[in-house]
Amino acid sequence: MLNSPENKNCYQYLRECTEIYDDVYMMQHFGVKYYRSKIFKDMDALAGYFQKELGLKRGDVYTIFMPTTVQSILAFYALNSIGVITNFVHPLMSTEFLKEQLEAVGSKGVMVLDVLMLKEKAHIKTINDAGIPCLVCSSSDYSEGIKEFGCKFGEGLLRSLIIKKFNNRTSYNDALAKAIVPDQLKDNGDELGAYLNGGGTTGKSKTIKLTSKSINELVWRVSDLDAIQAPGEEAEVIVLPLFHCFGLCIGIHMAMCNSARIIPMMQFDAKLFVKLMKQNRIAGFVGIPLMFQKLMRQEGFDGPHLKNIRLMFCGGDDVSDGFIDEFNSYFEKWGATGRLRQGYGLTETNSVCTTNSNDDFRRGSVGKALRGVTVQLWDDNHNEVPLGEVGEFAISGPTVMAGYHMEGEADDHGLYTDEKGEKWVLSGDLGYRDEDGYFYFAGRKKRVIIIAGYNVYPTDIEKVIGELDFVKECCAVQGWDNGKSMVRLYASLRKNGDKEEYKKRICDTCESNFSKFYVPRDIIFVDELPQTPLMKIDFMKLTSADPEQARQTGKISEIVKA
């Protein structure tokens, strides 16, 4: 277990957590391992560049418009060490979104990956129009291992073409080469460390303010669930992006503070993941359900390399108990102590606020509240509901956000303050708690389908239907029949078969598990369900889809209404 973070910033906490070890391996890129001394040397050089060359000051904002790479991870810590707020923006977001974000937070610069800019001239124009400096990164910045992968050819030409398109640019290696010594801060953890974009509790995208202390507090409270036993040797593959709170806090910061050797993956690739497990001593990883599903179906997943796994967490979306049991059976087969465990959280709470662990779990639940974090279930009047009744998740404690960033609003905008002065995140998610303190997720408040005054929770339907052997994925949404509310179910299939028989089995399963209101009145089979940029099933697109066209074409992406 790590030491208490007190009021340290993220950079300071990482340095102090890892300085008790020798110069162990800290990161890996294209098969090449980098020592702790090299990683901190580059972090400090970047901090010097940001501070002395760009003139960034404490409280300024800088945007990382990047996937998860060595450069983007180091840049976060470098900016954090000098008190600059990192604004994370998904690199596949639209140009309009990028422009809005740069303006909304007053960003003083931006960091990009050259290959992603090759076909995005509009992004380049937006950055140039903003008049801010751009730090251009390349896969060859840490190039020792790229030659063996045959990626070196044409890299220089590509880089020069991209860099020249930016009016005010610096290459990543040129920034490091300046090797300027920064004036770093200490014990300023209560200051803002990051802006992350999330759905907000209203469903609309919002910029969420996180302090360094809240990020560190989350890592400290989760770290007691397991620890790296061989610092620098045991590794963790980072499959969640750093612009995803679960990826930043648990995937990256907790793994690095625990002295795991992290292996960043720019985009999830199940085949590459299996290869990395066979080549490295992977101790754990975190991800969302779709990643685990793809991984289990990947050829070569099953094997003795699984025996090293001790810790796995699944979050970001719900997953059936049947899938968890099937996934865990592979690890049990090879004698691994690790099991896939489900938890619950949201960006407003720095991701995790409840979780199961290997030693303390209950099937079907999202676990218990983290130590020091208060989780309650409220009614619409902010009163706690009785045990077993459904209410809205409300979370309080040292891991909650500082508020939403919104011009003209209070610093804690988006938080509810009770009569005792305690601040709460109202999640917009529903659940219930049993007498032993385990929480159960019931779905989004806005997803509840009301039929004849009866509440139907889509997540309940998806859990039981998802366990049918012919169903790959499914999503229940609000439907209408002559003005009357009903359940419409979209599903993709694992195998071909008699679809009328499949529909009957779906209805029979719902009838045997729930009340009559839960039985889908309309079932539509499609090739694939749509995903959000964070690889969750996009239920909003399914809600707005034309069901008749979906029935005829089986391709949701082509018929979703604008």
C-alpha cells in the first residue's frame, strides 16, 4: 500500500512513491524499456520547456490532444510539476469540439501526434487560428525499438510535412534537447491538476475539474487492493486512454506509483495485447467491458501467460455475471490469483468509488465503497432511501471533483452542498444496497423506461439477455407503440440461427426473470451496436434510430437520425 499523499501534486507523489526503489524500468515502448532516471529526466526537461520557453505559469492551461503515448504521459507530469492544468481532449474528437475546448479553458498551447494530423487539415487550421504554440510528437521520438518493427521508413518525410503546417511549432525532441531546469512546485495538491471531458450528471458533455490531491487520494485508496511485487519487472498494459479518467488515475497513475513497468497502447488491439502478455510479466490491467470481451475471443488468449495476473478491474459500463464467470474461468484454469472484478464510478469522482476485490466481492454487485469515500442512495429530495430500494448514487469524500468548469459559475459548480457543508456528486445513476454494504447498479436515471407507471431498468434486461449463448451484445431502449411506452431491444448475434426462435427465447427469459413490463415488444437484430468514442454502447443513437430501417438493413450506423 502506498503512503498517504497528503497535499502533494501528482508529479511529487509519483517521484516520492518510486524513489525507494533502485533505477527500475518504468516504461516500455516498441519493446524498448526505459529506466526511471530516463523518464524523470525527460519529464523535467519538458517542464523546463513549458515553463521557460513557452512562459507557462502556475494556473495556466495546456491541452494534450493525444492518444496514450510515452510523450503524453510524461507531458502530464511535467505540466503538473509546475502547476499548469492539463486539458485532456480525445484526439478523435471533431475540429469544432477542439476549437470549443481551446477557447473555453483559455489553453496556452497544444500537444499533438503527427500521424493523426496528416489527414486533419482542419485541426491544424484551428490550432493556427488560435495562435498558440504546438508541440509535435512522433512515434520515432523514442525510436530505439521502431527499426525492428519496420516503422522507420518514411518517418522523416512525414514528420517534416506535418511540422511545417503549424505556424508556431516545436518538435518533441527539440523541446527535450533544450534541457532547461524548471522551478518545480511542491505541496500544492489542492490546486487544479486536470480538466477531463465527461457526460456530466445531465448527459451533456462538461469539462470536469480535478485537483492533484483528489487524483492522488483515489490512487492511495485503491492501492491497498494489490501491489507490484517486482518493481520494474512486473508490467501493466495501458489500454484505457489517459483522457479517460479510469485510464489516467488507475491505469496510469496508480500503476506508475506502484512501480509497475507500464506499456502504453495508443489504441486497443486484442491481438497485440495477447502478444504482450506472452512476452512480458503482466501483473494486471483495467479496461471497459468491450475490451475484455474482445480479449477473451482473441486467438491465443488462453495459455500459461495468464498465471501472472493478480489484479483486473472492469468499469465504464455494465457487464453480465455470466461473462465475468466465463472470463475468470481462464485465470482459474492456469492458477492465477487475479479475477475480473466490477466496480462503479464516474469522472466526477476520479473514476472508482465502489469496487469488488479478489478478497471481498459479491456476485452481481459493483462492490463496496472505497475507504474514506461516502456513497449513499438518494431520492429526489436528497434523502437516503431504505436498504434494497432503488435510489440515485450520491458520492462525497476526498476523491470528488472540484466542480464543472463554466465561465461565470461558482468554483464548485455542479456539486450539491448539504446542510452540514459537505459536498456531494449527484451521479444520475441508479442503484441499491444490500444489508452487507454491497452496491448494485440499476442503470442511468435518464434511461429508466416508465410503462403504465412502472419503472423498467434497461440494465436488468441487458444483464440477463447478454448471458444467452447466441447474443453478442444487446441494448434496451425506450420505444413507442401507438403512443404507448414499451421496451425495444437491439441485439447483435454470436451465430446465425432462427431469429424467430431467438426472439421467443429472449421474451421467455424476460418473462421468467421480471414482470410483464420488462418483456420487449420489439426486438431488432443488427450487425453491430454503435459505440461512443470511449467504446461504450451508444444507447442514445439506438434510441433515435429508425427501427424499420434498422430491421431492413441491420446497420445502425447508416440510419441513425442526424
